[in-house]
Amino acid sequence: MTTATTQETLSVPLRRRVEWGALGPLLALVLVFGFFAVTDAVVSRRAGRPPRFLEAGAVRSIAVNSALIGVCALGMTVIIIAGGIDLSVGNGICLCATILASCLKSDWNPWLSVLMCLLTGCAMGAVNGGLVSLLRVVPFIITLGTMTIYLGLGKWLAYTMEKGGQTVRPNEARQVPGWLKSFTSTQEAALWPPRSGWANFDFLLEYLRFPAGIWFALLLAIIVAAMLRYTVFGRYVFALGSNEATARLCGINVPWNRLLVYTLGGLFVGIAGIYQFSRLKSGDPNGNSSLELRVIAAVVIGGGSLSGGRGSVLGTVCGAALMTTIVSGCGFLGISNAMQDIVLGTIIVAAVTIDQLRQRRQASAAG
């Protein structure tokens, strides 16, 4: 079987699976959002106050809180589709944010500092991909080790920059550019599009006004979706996750493409580092405990398979938004953080269980 034939055979069913597989997470997001909207309206009415969950500010807050997880999950989607996993993304984001903060604190040019942050993310991804390909050890073990390495590097850098401190804080007024401070800000001046001055039009437009970081995240999602659907590299990604041995026999350079997959994932880790710095205005190596679990959960809830070969950008975006909506909705209803964690954990277990049942059914049908 030739490489072209294999690509043609894989691409059609996988594309159909991507399109229909994302409808479940999208429907779940709509239902969960509707549930919290109705519940908040009922509770608010009994309390004698106006409902808050459907306010434009609350919607913007959900979008901004989803952006950090969602951007990193775009790279994780590609990695998981290719049959890999990366447990180092949480500490990797913190390291990239700390690099960015350190460069700004050292009075580097802001754009050069951002470039350094992105290159750090790419380098971490390349290290992960290179080790997985060269050592032929399962990605879970490799990235579990690099997760600790990146945490140590971040702590060492912060300790060096702050002379014993744990958080790198550049001078916000003098060293942090305005566009970076407003990148994820929900303040009026940071929202786009601006108000038109027409009251009726602005009322309708209010729910479409977001900071630049949200629009940039949507642009990235479109680019990744197009890459997976229309490029040869995207077909290789699905082929690696579907059957690595067959992909190798068909002439696909498995080590090289795996290196590219993890490097691309690292690029999105670097971008997520920019989002984190924009929110915190500092670099904290310990700033995102267990973030990697939420990133992986966004992909799995969105229909991605931990066995590889399946996943979608739309599903991942819906998965990230779903988790943030639950946390925000529980906050409006006064539900404790402990119960929020229980609900999120239950959803993750349910998503993985559904994925396993689906795989068994497909295996039975193929047999």
C-alpha cells in the first residue's frame, strides 16, 4: 500500500469522525451553559437580585479564563491525535512566563522577550519529542521527567533573578508594555470592537466584545483546525496516532514527524505562557498546579482519544470552555471549590469511559 493510498483511506473517515465527534462536546457546553443560566435566574429571583450569569462581563470572564487552557490544549490536541501525551505543559507554561518576566525585568525589548518565551516553549517541546523518538520510551514517562526538570529550571531562574525570591516581577509601569497588560484584560479600554455610540447596536454587540487575547486564541484555533484537515502534515498526525507501524511502512518519517508534533505543542505552551504573564504580570514557577491535567482533560472531554487517532479543535475548545463554565457557574451559585473539583473529576472519568467503550465497540465491529 502506497503512502498516498493510505492518506486517502485515513483522511475521509477521520475527517467525518472529527466533524461529528465535536457535536457532542458542543451540545454538552450549550446544555451546561443553559443549566447554569436558568439556575442562576431562579436563585437570583428568590434572593431578590438580578441574575448575573448571563451578563456580558460574566461571559467575557469565562472566555478569558478558558483562553489559557484552550490555547495550550490546541497543541495538546495535535500531540494526543498523534498518539502521544505531554505531562510537562503545566510547568512548561510557568517556565515560559518566568522567562518572559525575566527578560522584561532585564529591560529587554518587549517583542524580543516574547520571542524568547516562544522559543523556550519550542525548545521544551523539541526536547520532549526528541527524547521520545530517540529513547523509544513511552511519552508518559519522558514528560513526567521533563515536567520536574522544567519546574526546577523555573525555580532556579526565579531564585537567580530575585536573589532568593520565588516570583519574578518586572516593573509593571515601566517594563511591561501596554498591549501585553491589556492582552487578556476585561477592562473597557482593552475590549474590541469598540463601542459605536449607537445604543441599540451596542447592546447587541456587547456579547461580542472581548480582549485581543480571545480573538487571537480563536485565530489560532482556526489555523490548527485547517492544518489538521487540509495539510499533508495533518494527515500524518492522524496516521501516527491510528497505526504507527503502518505509517512507518507507508514511508512516513515517524521520528521526524513526532519531533515536529511535540515542537508544535511546545510553541503553544510558549503562547500560553504569554497569556499567563498577561494575567499575573509576573513569572511564577509554581503558578499553575495541575494545569496539565486540565489541558489534557479539555482534549479528552472534547472527544479526543488517549489512544491516538481521534480529536478535533472544536471539541477541544468546547472542552476547555465547558470546564470553565462549570467552575464559573458553581461560583455564582455559591458551590464550594471542593464540589467543583468533584464535578470536574466526574466529567473527566465519564469522558474517558465513553472513549474506552467507543474503542471496544469499534474493535468488536472490526473483528
